[in-house]
Amino acid sequence: MSTISLLGSTGSIGRQSLDVIAACGMSVSAITANKSTALLEEQARQFRPKLVVAYDPEAAKDLQVRLADLPVRIASGMEGLVEAATMEEADTVLTSVVGMIGLKPTLAAIGAKKRIALANKETLVCAGELVMRSAEETGAEIIPVDSEHSALFQCLECNRDRGEVKRLILTASGGPFFGKTREQLAHVARADALKHPNWSMGAKITTDSATLMNKGLEFIEAMRLYRMPPEKIAITVHRQSIIHSMVEYCDNAVLAQMGVPDMRLPIEYALTYPRRAKAVAGELDLLRCPPLTFEEPDCDTFRCLALALEAAKQPGNPCAVLNGANEAAVGLFLEDKISFLQIADLVAYALEQVPKGPADTLEQVLAADAAAREAVKEGFGRL
């Protein structure tokens, strides 16, 4: 049975991962979060990890008091995340932290030759070449957790020659604003953007789904993870979220992975691969599911997707700039400081302002991310 180090245990993916871990009888060596001390305490008492990390130092002090009666060590900051990612006891590191904060611990886990169950797409978006090169050098496995990339991974399992792949087809729900015009989106509120039709997720990723930036990030992630050029990746809007993605082969056969929209299915597959365990997620009833439809995404209305697809074609740091700018802009939107459409405006501004350069090292990736966030601050000041 696997021993899991779970980075980001209090978020949506983290909580569902613990459901899977409990159902499969796995053990937990470490859990981490930012500062959700009450939930961290509850999780620590249930799963009894050796290490609990609160990224926020004050939260870590609170945990020292809360967990004083348990034989558990408390750590904080990036050092704590890296320690959790490299614990000798853990054979699998599930990275479900949101944003660029997941990059350093993921690289550390790869350096320690862990299996990586990857739910932090920013790692591959910003530093995909660096991450994949490191994994190849150390022999570390990267198993995707995102539902779309898990679907592609499963559909590619029988494939021995990637030259036989004609297209990877990512499906998108279209988010809560599918079919709306830019005029209709001009005044949508934060609460509207957080009403995803099919999935229950955190605020940042739900907003990315509303702007379709999430699908653009997944497009870039697919390029890195499966070593595919952009012209071999397509996106289709599939409102029902029953088909999670497809692979089309050179003979025009199309393999699709289907299932109910429940993240516990791809989480379980990543943690139990290469075997399949007894289901934790619900069963798909084909006789009662709605008709399956497919439509082209509207890149003119949802400009974030267009920006991501353009960045995907460029070498070097544009993808890191895109991601950093988007994180900063979405943060402003969630604080009600900018409008929904201004997210794309600020991302475009950052892509114009930050000089293009290489992204071959961690330092270069972090520098591009920092420059993008500064550009968003500057652009916000000019709105």
C-alpha cells in the first residue's frame, strides 16, 4: 500500500484525496496547507501523519498548541513544503496546492525520485520543460490528477508509438457563462463566476473555468506532459462533463474516457496506478445521462483562452508570464477590485510588458512569474 505525502490537504482536491486514501487503506506521511489550522488539526487526528505543515508561520504556531498531544512534527514555509515533498517514508507525493507555490516542492519530490500525482497544473505550465527533463533524469513518475489529463493518460495507455496519435482532444464544460456575449459578461459578479455547472472546486480554478483560462492552461500542460506540439491538441466544449477527454489516432479511431464528474475517480487512479481499485466515485448510468454534445470554444468572447493558446506557441517564458499574470488578475477579481473582462486585459498587458526570455532554470521561471505580477500591478494602476 502506498504512503502519501499530500501537499494542499485542505483544498477541494486535498479533501477528496483524503477520502480516497481512507477508502483505499493507504497511509499519510505528511499533510500541508496555508493556514486552515482547524481543518489541519482534524485531518492530523484522523490520519496521524508524521509531519504537518502550515505555510503561514503564525498558523504553524497555532498548530503547535492544537497538536501538542500528538507525536507529530510541525513545520512552516517553503522549507516545510519541501520537507513534506521529500520525506523518506512517502513513495507518492500528491501536489494539490494552487499556483506557483507548488513548483519548488514538486521539483524537490522529483529530485527525491518520488511518484508525483500532479494536481498543480501551474508546475507544468510555467516550467514544463524543466520539470519533464528533471523527471526523465531521475526516473520519477508523473501521473496526472486533473480529470482531463487523467483521461488522456488512460486513453494513451495502450499506445506504444506516440507517432500514431493524431490529436489529443481536451473537453471543456464551458463554465457558467457559456453562450454569453462580451456585452453580457461586462457586468457579471464574483458570485456568478463561482457557480460552476458541473464541478465543485476552489475559487481560483472555478474563476479560471469561467474565463476558459483553465482550458488554456490544460492545453499547455498537455503539450508538456505528452510531448505534443500545439497543432496536435484540440479543445471542444462538452457541457455535460461526462467525456473527460479523448485521443484520436492516425486511423481516425477515437478513444474517450467517460465517467461521472467526480474528482475522486482520477485521484484514485493516480494513487493506485497501474492497477485499478474498487470504485470510490459514483457509477455512470448511460441510460440516464443526458445527450452528449460538442461545440467549438468562443475564443473571441473568452479572450483568456486565446491568450493562452498564443502563449503556448512561443518558446521560453511567455507561459510563465501568462500564468503569473492570471493568478494576480484573478486575485484582484476575487477581491472585487476589477471586472470579469479585465482579467484578460491585465493578462494581455503583462504579456506585452514582460520581455521574452528563456525559462530553462527555476530562477528564470520565478523571475518571469514575479515580473508578470508586477506588470499586473502596474496595469491595475492604469485602469
